[in-house]
Amino acid sequence: MTRITNLISSFLFALILFSSSIAHAKEESVNKHDGIEVVVNINEAGAEELKTLLIGVGNSKAQAIVDYRKVNGKFAAVDDLSNVKGIGAKLVEKNRSRIIL
């Protein structure tokens, strides 16, 4: 019985280590594509570029960013992106490393 418990414990430990390394690799691949760091200037990018390069941003949010910029001018800080309707602090945090001004 002890051997089976040890075997199961070892298996679960190995599974946890393996899954954490996959999560880390996935996180790194989100910010890089083929070794190129993904960045987007939210003050200059068009809707198509925003939609393609920002995580969690589709057609409507990308267009909302462009429309907000037309009415209010350039973003002064990355956190100002959360002033756009439909863009919250969580979405800004997901994309913080990708956004430049």
C-alpha cells in the first residue's frame, strides 16, 4: 500500500511540475512571436493592428480605442486605456507589456 501511495504522490508531483513549466512557456509565448517581442503603440495603431496584437481585443474594442482616441486625444499613460468603454483594468494588465505610447 505504501508503494502505491508513493507512486501516486510521485506521479502527482511530476504532473504539477510539468504543468507549471507549460504555463510559464505559454506566458512567454504570448509576448513574443517567433522571437520578436510583440508591442503596439495605442496612440498610433489602427483598429486592425490593435485587434491583432492585443490580447482579448476584438473588432468592437479595437474600434472603441480608435474612436476614444479621436475624441479625447492621445493616451498619456497605459492605464488611461481603461477609460475606453469595454476595456477594464484586467485587460490593461494582460496587455501592459505589449503597450507603448
